[in-house]
Amino acid sequence: MDLKSIFNGMSPHPNYTETVKLAKKMAIHAYGEYPGELIDKRRPSESEGTKDYRKTIFVPQTQKTVNKVITSISKIRRSSDWSIQYKPDAIPSVVADNETLGTYCEYKYPGYTSVTNWIFSELVKRYLVDANSLVAVIPKTIPSNTNEYIKPVIRMFDSSQVYLYEPEERAVLLSSETVTITNGKAQMNGKVFYVIDKMNVERHEQTMSMDYRIAWTYKHNIGALPVFKVKGIFKTEKNNDIIYESRISPMIPSLDEAVREYSDLQAEIVQHIYSEKYVYVNKECEHCRGSGYTKGDKKEKCTQCDGLGSVRSVSPYGLHLIAPSKMGEAAIPTPPIDYIKKQTEIAVLQDKRVRNHLYDALSAVNMEFLAEAPLNQSGTAKEVDRDELNVFISAIAEDIVAIMDNAYFFINEYRYSDIVPNAETRRAMLPAIQVPERYNIMSEAMIISEITAARNAGVNPEIIRGLEVDYAKKKFFTNPEKSYLLDAIYKLDPLPGISEDEKMTRLSNGGITEVSYIISCNIVSFVQQAVFENPDFYKLPFDVQKAKMAEYAEKIREENSAGKEIVNQIFSDTAADQINQDITNQSKL
């Protein structure tokens, strides 16, 4: 392997150009880069001056649309069933308590505190932009002594940084790090490469002679290449490697159109929206006497009228004095001062088209609810969209979990392969990372609209309750106690979504028991009381929780029954006294 030719870019891997091109298509929109090639293809005959002007006023209009998608996908970690579970009894006694895999990956991971934070802060965006980028697990620093636990870190390398990749064998990766090269008084940034195979990691640094030296070598002895692709949608297999497309790549055609037409819209606004005043010039410049030039040793443009030969009588904010035309002169325009009439319809149309392109881009990944557009679909149609959205998010979640599984495996091997030589024992130390099935992606406004539409359509109360639970979890995600309370209330209410009048009607007709009626009417206070008595109430089995609600209701029912008996007795005694009084009065007569 000729490293020098690879380092100098003379022989990158055969799929290099194609993978870099795929990444560039999405990077334009994700990072707000100027899409010069896209615009130049649409306007090939424009002058360089016009092209430069477009670039100067460019605004990355599509970036916020892509970022909305990325932000929503990052909410995967907020799913109720997202979890990373370790098995404490699987940790060998030789591993120090403060150096376990869980402690390192969840609390002491360099730079991000936890691997999860790194995943959702850095990886998600880069993975969605560049599906052919590589993840490498390498040492952050080389331990100074044999008793020190190594600190492996996860590094991402974009397609443009991948100079060689032979799956399961070796990789040559250009780092974003640099080294300072000093040549006399001059300094420059030198390149850093990592050469990784199944047994070693080497760091190569550029030298003053533009050659490379090995700064350090670490023998990981894992027997597997700690480098892997993030993956995405399969595109093709070429040169013994698979090329992937981003899972949000279906957005690209609409985003390309949006960025092209937005550039045209900017130009249209400049030309046809801003007001332009015209004024009839009625006064000869006294400085140059109408010639536009001053007389002297050399002919120079008049500074008073800027070479026009005539001036307006006053400033734009003052009073304009218009003299009547003299004999033989052209008539004064009517009116002599006015604004140029412009066609604005095309700008309105272009703005609408840009918004439609952005909406179409979101629709391509079933996330059109993120667009600033009114909801015009039925509740049923939105449920279908939610199913498609869950399939899309689930595919991304599976990719993320697969990346995490690989990363945890190699971190575990780096740290413990020496002190825990048995491979099966080491694998038992790995956490179980569950691919979530319930996602908290949709916006609050969207869920409220669904609830309103469902109520108006007379949808089954159980469906409405499910929507309300989703809303509560999203609304109070940062307040777990409130979220748990609302979840318990919805779960334990036997008559959810039913009005008080309807409850009373059902009770009168014998459709529900008195206990169910009492629970539903007092569900909030019942749950609060249960939590006050037992702070772990939320963790109890459902049948135990339900029995506690019935216990509270039965107590109220008994109190109500006792109260009714007293009232009935009072009324009964009063009636008897009245009858006796009537008899006494009658006998006196």
C-alpha cells in the first residue's frame, strides 16, 4: 500500500468521486452552502457581474427546512421506550467500579458526557447528510502507563476525508485535526492521517519536507476493523463496496428547485418590488451650464449634477418647483413627479412556488406537518401519514442503534480486552439498546388539530384518549412528574372523553356502575391521593392501580349511602310527625 500517493490524493479509493458528489448534493442544503453549480446551470449565459451579485445576496432558504427535519429526527431519544440497559451482574470484579463501560459511556465520555449526547449532537446530522461517511473508534490519547484505562472516542470522517476504505480490512482517513509545521519563521498547517487495520491504529503527521512521519502507533489487537459506514438507503454496489444515499435524499429535487427559484425571486424583488421615483428635470445645472462637464485644464465630470447637465430643484423630501415649458420645448409630463408602475404578480407567484417546493421536500419524507401551511386533510388521512412517518423514523432509528451497537462494541474491546480476556464475558458487559417503537415527533399544534378533528368527527373515545396522552407526553416532556400524573389519569379513568351529562345518563340507565361513575368524576384527586400515599404508585402494575381507585370510590359510595339513609330517616320522621299532628288536630275538631 503506497501511503504517500494516497496521502497526496493521487490514488483515493475508486468510489471517492461518486460518494463525495452524493454528499455535496445534501450538504448544500444542510449547511447553507452557496449552490453555484445549480444556479449556473439554470442561468448559463449570465454575466460574471450578475453571478457575483446573486452570490452576494444569497440566503440559504432551504437550510431551515432541512434543519427542521434533522431536529425532529433528533427527538428519537425522547421516545418513551428509548433505553440503554446495562447488566450490573455481568461486570467482572476486575473492572473498577468507576471505570465500567456504563460509567464511561454515559457519564465520562470525553467532550459530550455521554455517547448518546454525541450521537444526537453530531452524528445524526452528519449521517443524514453523508450516508457514505465512516465512523472510526480510535484512542483519544495513548495511556502513559499500563494501569491506565484507555479512552477511545468515536470520530466521524466525511466522504471527502475517506482516502481508502476496504471493508473489514483497512482504512486511510484524513483527520480534521492539523499540526503546525515551521519552516524558518513561516508556519503552516500540516495534515493528519489515521491508518487503521484489524490490529493497529497509526497517526501520520505531515512534516516540514511535506512528507509524513508516524506520530504514534497503538496496537488494539481487536482482530476486527474498528471502522464502519453509517449507511442509509442502498444505491449500488461497486468496486467491492456498497454506495448509499441519505435517507432524506428524496428531498433533494424539490430543495434544488426551491434554491434556484428563490435566487430568481430575490432578483425579481430587487427589480419589481422596491419603489422607484421619477422626477421631471426642470433646472439647468448652474455649475456646468448644462454641459455635464467642468471647464479647466482637463475635461472632468461635473460634481454638482454628476454629469447629467441638469438637477432637480430640491431634495426628494422637499418641494419640487416645476417651471412651465417654454416655446419649442417638450410638454411637461403629467404628473411631472410619480412612481414607476411595476408588475408584482410574478414575485407573488415565485414566492408561492418556492413555498410549494419546500412543502414538497417535506412531503417526500412524510414530514409535511413541519411546513408553515394550514391543515387541509381529514383526521383519517393524517393517521395514514403518521403511519408512514413512523416507518420512516423507525428506519433511521434502526441505523442509529446499529451505529451505537458497533461503537459500544469497539469501545468495550479497547478498554477491557486485556483485563477481561474471555470474549463472551466482555460481550455480556455490552448494553441492550432498544429500537423505539413510539415516537414523539409530531408538533403540539398538529396533535391538538388531530384531537379537535377527532372530537368533531365523533371518533371513538379511546382513540381520542390516545391522542391526548401523546399531547401530554410532548407538552410535559421536561416535567416527568406531570407527565406520569396525566398518563395515570388517562389510563385509569373508566369513562375517558365522556361529558358529565352523558355519564349521568348512563348511570341513570344502568349502563355503568356507581363505582365507575365515582372514579371518573374524581380521577384527578384519586391519583394525586394515591401518589401522596405511595410515591412509587406510577410503577405499580395496572391491576393494583385500578384496585386502589376502586377502593377510594367504594369509600365514597359507602359515605354517600350512609348520608342518604340519614336524609331518608329525617324525611321519614318528619312525615310521621306531620301525620300525628294532623290526627291530633282532627280529633280536636
